[in-house]
Amino acid sequence: MNQTEQQHEHYAETAFRADAIPRQAPPPEKSIWGKLGSNFDIARLPWGNYVGINPSEFEYEYSGGWYRDFEYMGEQDFHGFNHINELRWSKFVDEDISLIYRFFRFWFVFWTHLLSFIGPGGGKGGGWFFTSIVAVCTILFLFAADTILAALTPLAITVGLCGVATVFKTLFEKHSIRFYKSNQNWSDDVAFCRRSGLVKSFQGNFPFYEFDAFIEMAADMKGNQRHTLKVRHRYPQFSKDKHSGLPMEFTFPTDTGSIAERYAMWDMLGRYMDVSQPLPDIPRLEPFRHLDPTTKAFDEAGKRGRPATYWRDLYAKASEQELKQWREEHRQVVDAAPWGSRPDLMAQSVPGYGDSYTAEPEDVNAYGRFPSKSDRFVERAEANDAFPQNKRDSD
């Protein structure tokens, strides 16, 4: 059986290919699916024309968490209990536990992670912040206390609580995988499915090409901004939530840093769903690359340029400090990538799709700051010949 036959047997006829997006209906008026409140969209991200760079969010690059799970479970169990494999990228987890347990676990995780000296990715946690505040107060009121012991007691209690929280957080992260393996199941009913090209949800199943990616900004009462990647169904009249009336959308977590990270996440999701592309080369997908025909052919042709166990070997030897350094270096790669002003492939398939474009900065991180004279905003180029120039030679 040749490669083409293997792909036709493995992938459904509805599988997504960026060079074969069908003609679709015009999108509805924005007023139909716009949301009220403090959140609003600042950019709609382009389709196709992949840059080929993955986000540096710790769940996908340079974090030891995935390797700990993989080492404990083994490849067979890891396939089913990982949120992403070669078949689906799950967006919903179903736990076989009681509400009482969920309640106590939430507060246990909340306080241990808030007060721990160790933060995400091995960085400094909230424990250092609280200890520093109490330490400053101790110095200020040292001479007002009756005894030195009385002055140092609040600091000692804070250090003790944060130390206990650090221990519990470490134990939870080390041993929670045992509970996860037996009680937690990532759902195939709410997922982005590579084999079928469908996005499955409780509201129905819809083709991936009917979804658009947006950078959404939310502001708190102090004016602080945060940016989120939202992947939203273009035709909410068929998929909006019956109770809230809001359009169906999915949030993809990304690094708390630059807006470029949101572009990288959308780029990775597109390549994941596009069966003309190999699977994104991230640690969590490495054990399943040989199970996907396009990816297997790509790797066997030597185009990956890495050993089959590249990520596993790297994580088995790397220290947390090395992973942190590599993650910081990768963030710079993401920020420097040419995300802005790329042609949008979807403009060829959806009438009126490009009419709502606004000028886009060449450096997309300009969305997250006040415009300056150095920021260059330009219109997106035409997409007529964009995809063939970018398409990988993986067919």
C-alpha cells in the first residue's frame, strides 16, 4: 500500500486540507455574534501560510511535566490519557469523582500553588512575595515589639506556611498522575479531530474551516490587559449555546508573554488539523508520530531531521534550569517570527471575509501596547498564490 492509499484509508473524506477549503457562505453580521462586556477582539488571525513555529507555553515546549506523565504511564496509556494525540486535541475532561472531592481539591490546589515558593516551570512562586511583604513589615516594626521573638513570629509563621505549601504542591504534582490515570478521561466528544477534520462539541460537529481565530483582550478595573486566543465558530446561528446565546468558542491557553505566542498557537492548531502537514513537532505528540500516515512519511523521508525519540532523550537528561533557559530562548524565536501581514487563505473561500480586515502590525506584539511611531501597520496581502509557496513537500 503506497502513501496516498494509506492516507485515504486513515483520514476521512472530511479531513481538513488547507489547499482544498470549499466555498462557504458569507459570515453573519458582526452584531449577531458580538459579545457585550469588557472583552473585545483586537485581531482576527489569518488562515494557512504556516510559519511552522510552536508556542513556548510550558505545556508544549521545554517543561518536564509531560515527560513525568509519559514516564509513569508508558506509551500505551499516555495515548489515551493525554489531551492531545494523533487523532484528537481534546478540550473537555470528564472526571469520575464526587462534587465534594472537587471542592476540597480546588481549594487545596489553590492555596498550595498560591503560597508555594516554587512557581510554574520551576520559577519563583507566590511564597516569596508573601514572605517578602512580611519581612519588610517585620523590619519596620522590629523595635516596636516587646521582644525580638514576638517581632519574628509572624515571619516564622509565614515561612512555615509557605514551606508546607511548597511540600504539598511538590507531592501533588508528583503523585496526582496516579489519580489522573484511573479517574480522569479526556473526552473525544469535545475535541478538534485531525482524522475527520471536524470540531466536535455538545452543540454538534462542525468542519474545522468554519472556525476563526481571534485575539481577545480583556481589561480589569485597574486597566490591566490580558490577551487570549479564542477559536470561534463563524456561523453561530447553527452552534450558539441554547442557554447563554453566546457563540461556540474554545480558549487555547498560551504563554503569559507576548501576543506572538497566540499567533504561534493558532499556527500549531492549523498544522495539527491539516492532514497535508506532519504533526507539530512537540514533546506530547512525539510518541504518536508513527501512527499518523503523513507524519510517518515525513519522518521516514528524513525531513524531520531529528531522531524518533528526540524529545524523550532530551527531557531524560535535561535539568529544570536548562529547560527554563531553552524556553526563554524559544520565546525570542516566537517573537521574532514573521507573524504580521501574511495573506489569509480563507479570503478565497468565504465571500466578504476580507472586507472586515483592518491594518495589521508587522510586529503583532504592537497590539498589546500603545501605538508608537516605530510600529508599522500594513494591509494583508492577497492570498491567491500564497499557499503553494508555503506548502511543505510532505504529500
